[in-house]
Amino acid sequence: MRDAYTRCLAPRARELRNHPTPAERKLWFEFLRIHPVKFRRQVPLQGYILDFYAPVLKLCIELDGRSHDGQAAQQYDAERTRRLTASGIRVVRFSNAEVLGQFAEACATIDGVCRGEAPF
């Protein structure tokens, strides 16, 4: 059974899936969509919307744009990561600039985490 937060966030998650950022679009269509581990996009979970989530690994991939640069946003992200981690979900963060400018490296990191080779 879905919790109330998930039901409330579902319309926003659908909107985000329909209007991805350029970095989200690139990572999804050029890597995660065809990755052997099944990822889902914009998943409402525990009161948050996760950019990409692999349920079998309990792995969350978050892409942060410039709106995450401020102190308040960084504190929010840290608390969000702490809560997700406390529930057993691993969180891997990349900036949009990293995904767009160092795509192969970001993909290699994600692949390594999926195979248990990276320390995230």
C-alpha cells in the first residue's frame, strides 16, 4: 500500500518525467534506460521524488542543478540523503555539469556502484 506522501507526489513525479532536465534526459536515454539493472525515473518514495531509482539495489541516483548550490538547498539535500540512507537506500549524487561534461566518468561510477565496486 502506498503512503499518503507517495500519492500526493505522484502528479509532480509524472510532470518531472515528462519534462526532464538536459542532464536527466542524457543519463536516462543514453545509459540508465539500457543498463542491465532496472532503473525507474522520478520515483515518489518516502516523501521525496528520487531522480532515478533501482529498487533491486535500493540505489538512488540524484542529479543536482544550480538550484542545489545554496546553503539551504545543501542542508535540505544532506537531510534527505541522511533519511534515505537510514532506510537502507544508497544515494549517489552528481551535478548536472558532471553528467553533461564528464558523461563517461559518471556512467562508469554508476556502473561500479551497481556492481558493488564503488564505495557509495
